[in-house]
Amino acid sequence: MIRFFAAVLIVFGSHVQADTMKLAVTTSFHNSGLSDVLLTAIQDDTGLDVSLLVVGTGQAIRLGEAGDVDAILVHSKAAEDAFVAAGYGTHRREIMYNDFVLIGPAADPAQIKDTETTTAALQRIATTQSAFVSRGDDSGTHKKELSMWSSAALDPTGFGAWYKAVGAGMGASLNTASGLNAYIMADRASWLNFANKGELELLFSGDPLLFNQYAYLPVNPARHGHIKAQAAMTLETWLTSPRAQQLINGYRINDEALFVFNAKQ
């Protein structure tokens, strides 16, 4: 069966003579609003024009494997390590992190707000068969959600109609959850920047298992000779700089930080 995907292409900068590159990023990163801040500063500081392809982590990795982008910025360590081990990426560089959270109806029919672990929260959702929206799109968030169900000794393939895999990005999935008044796992940044909250609330967070690391991986020019390796290196140098640290740590919504810079110099 042929599967189609939609990518959002966003071009920053209009200087014809400037260096350009393509970067595949996750919908969660873009939905946070941080990309607008960073890429404007990147152009100002380096003259580099960066075109974003906004997709899930799985699709971003496939774009990198095909040589359709010069680098990727994603959040699924196992998939990233495999990408580098297979020779598609030159290396993996950690940039920043936030965390995943469990969102749900304010009434909290599964009573997850009082649980102590993600495992216990998911088990309660499954036991009560409360409506749950899954991204279902092979993104980093989807991969993390599946690993959490597995940790809870549960298999979503056996769930009933209460489990809804929508095959969409973070924003669209949150909209679906809002419309259905359902539970959903999201990254904190996307949730804080999400406007259509309806009756949803952040009900569970703080479990170390919900740690969410973002990493930068340049595509290997030995695989694809057309890759703009120098531009990718310029971007990596900027993303790991004190200037990036200041902007990432300083980015807030409602006075709450969305990301923490942790790139090693």
C-alpha cells in the first residue's frame, strides 16, 4: 500500500546570495514556536537560510536516508543511533530537552492525576477504556507512547475503539483530543503553545521515563554527494553556541520554560 505524507516547508530568509540548507524537524519542535525564534537568529548571526521540512521523526529519518535534507533535528534516540550506525548520519549531537506529559479531561475519568508513575496512569486509562488519542504517525512522540504502553505490559493493537490512532502531527492530534475530550501524550512545549485546549488539562508529569531529548544529526555526504555538509556544520556550531543556549533557555510561554539547552561544547 502506498503511503503519502504531508510536509510543511518553511523558508527563512530572502537573500539570494546566502548559503541555504534543508533541515527536517519534528512537528513538536515546530509547534512549540521556538523554531521561529531560532531560525531568525541563525540567519542574523550566520547568514544561513534554513528551509524546514516539518514531519514526524520517522519521516525525518527517511528524508535523511534519501538525501532529501542536509540534516535532521529529532527526538527518538534508538532511531537516531540506528541512523548513524547505518552510515546515513555522520554523528548525533544532543541539543536540548524537555519532557512528555499526559493530558486529559479535567474530570479525569481514569483518575490518573493521583498516580505515581506513567505505567500506572496508562493502566488506569486502559482499564477504564477512557478515550485516548494516539498520534499513530511513527513520530518520536508516537514511538515514546508505544514504549510506555509496552512498559505497562499493554499492547495498543488489542485495544478497542476507545484508542484512536489519528496518523497526524502533534497540533492536529491535540485538536482531535480536545474535540473528543480524550487523553493524549504530548510534549510539554507543544501543549503550552496549544491554543484549543477546551476542557483538557495537564494531568500527569514528572516521571523520569518521560524525558524528551532532541538531537541534531547531519546527513552523511559520503552517501549523498549533493549534501551541503558545510552549511550543516555551520548550523551545528550555532545550535551548540552560547547564543543558542541563551535563546533556548530563555524561550517561555506564560513564564514557563519550554526547553533546556544541554549541548556539550
